[in-house]
Amino acid sequence: MRVTRFIGRTTAAAAALVLTTSCTLVGEDDTATPDPANGETPSEVVLVTHESFALPKKLIRRFEADSGFTLDLKSTGDAGTLTNRLVLTQDSPMGDAAFGVDNTFASRALDAGVFADAGLDLPAGADAFALDDGTDRLVPVDTGSVCVNIDTGWFDERGVPAPRTLDDLTDPTYQDLFVLPGAATSSPGMAFLLSSIAEYGDDWPAYWADLMANGAKLTSGWSDAYYVDFTRGGGDGDRPIVLSYDSSPAFTPTEDGSASTTEALLDTCFRQVEYAGVLDGAANPEGARAVLEFLLSPEVQAALPESMYVFPVVDGIELPADWARFAVQPDDPYTVDPVDVTAQREEWLTTWTDVTSR
């Protein structure tokens, strides 16, 4: 693979979603609609997702053939938008199951009672990503970390030591070299804000003031940061430090495939885990549980890296060759208690906006 194929979880998945949803099949007999109130199981199961959900069409078709359910996908914004919609429509659920609530939003959905007991036993490996509270209602499906990435060649050619830590990014050595999406407009941007909160505690605004004074550039989204400003993004970028993912180096190998031209700085990472669950009050809870089992199946788990640019959570899943060589996960990523994120998100974003707009 080359960098031209790494078009990001949001951009790529939005395109793939069109293909994915196109494989939803219409039953041959639309005249008799099952009535859940009479104990009849609907033939359709509705999965509500964020905009980055995408899987190969052949897997969707296999699920439909094996389960007997027609899968209808409903996409609604990013993880935050998805969670908000699920909470607001709790009394009249948008579907039967939902995928894409992550560890920074999970407590809000659980506190609101959005999800019912999933009734599933987690496969080996997935339990390591289970929530401390809500394991019965939200099952982990994938994981990935937001990390600072660097263009290794840029630093090698100039004899400049590469940064390694969050502190390094405020060093004058790296003035005007870092680009990242904003926390108020981007999921990875929010993850980086949480990394700084985890590292610096109440002093995080001072860190951001130093970061901005050192010439960090904010963009509205990941794609602009990576493809426009980053030196390895395929365009004419002039910044060799970018906020991206731990999987990004798998998409930037050298021509001979012997190495990657980029590196994720593993001491800067914030881990994200995405979950799926059965919506409380779902018209088709049986179908919803079938969808969750599908998402945890070996076939879907194996498809996640190249479909949604995330790591599987189930043990024993073989990664694509470039992932196995170049996509290294952090051993000790930053974390912030989801309860704290829910309680203080708006306050943190208000402060962040004030600091970064000075």
C-alpha cells in the first residue's frame, strides 16, 4: 500500500459507506410486516453507526444470508453526534443496535440508559477492552490510538533529532513544525486534548499556550492536517509533525516495502475503543444481538484494519502484512475516565477555545 490509499477513517469510510449500504436487500414479500408486539421477529435489523463505519459488501451479504436478517445501516455524524442522537431518541430508538460509541462518550450513553443487556459472552481478547461499568450493555469491537506522527526522512535529512514526547512539541527546535486538527471540530483533536489533560492535569491550559506560542497549526479536521500540511501527506505540506493514528505508518511504506517513511510517537498516544450495543426498546433485539456477534466474528475482526483503519480486539486475528510490520500499538497510552469526560467536556472545550484563539 502507498500513502495515496490512506485516506483516513472518516474520508474513506464515508465513501465506503455508500457501497456498504447499497447491499441492503429488500425482502421479496413486503406485504406482511412482522409485528414485534405479537412476538414476531422483524426481518430487518437496523444498525445505527457513526459516519466512519464501513465493511466489505461480501461480509454484509454473508451476514444477511446466515442470519436471515436484512441489515439496514443508519449513519449519523461522528462518535459524539451519534451518542447525542442516541440519548435524545432514547424513548423512540433510531434502530435496533448501535456501533461507534467510544470510551470518551460511553458513560453518557450508559447513564442515560440507551443500551439494554447485550447477553453476549466476549471472545478471548475482547475482555481486555471491556468497560469497568457497562460490560453487559456495551461490547468492545475495535481499538486504535491517536498519536503524534513524524516524517522520519525530514528529520534524518536535516540532522534534527525527532521529538518523542508531548513536552518536546513546545521546544523551539520544533517551532512551526506541528499541525493538528482542533479539539472542537475533530475526534482525534479531542483525543489529543485528553492526552494533554492526562499528562498535565490542571496545568494543561499552560501547555496549550506554550504549544500555540511554538507555532502549532490548527485545522478543522484530520484530512486537512494530514493531506495538506503534513510533509508525507502526498501534497506540498511543510510540517513534518502531524496528529494522526498509531496505524498511520502502515500506509506509508518505502517503495521497496522495507520500512515506513513515518513513525507514530508511542509516548503521545490516547487510546480509543469503539463499542456496540443493543438499543433499549429495540424492535428487533434478536437481530441486534446477531449484529453484535457478527461484529465480533473472526471475519469482521480481520477486515477492520483495511476497512476502518482500526485494530481488532479479538485474539488470534492476523493483521495485514504492512500492519504487522509498521503499525505499532502503545504499551501505556493515555486515558481519561469517561465519567470525567462527560462531566467536564464542555468546560474543557471552552477553555481550550479561549487558549488557542488568543
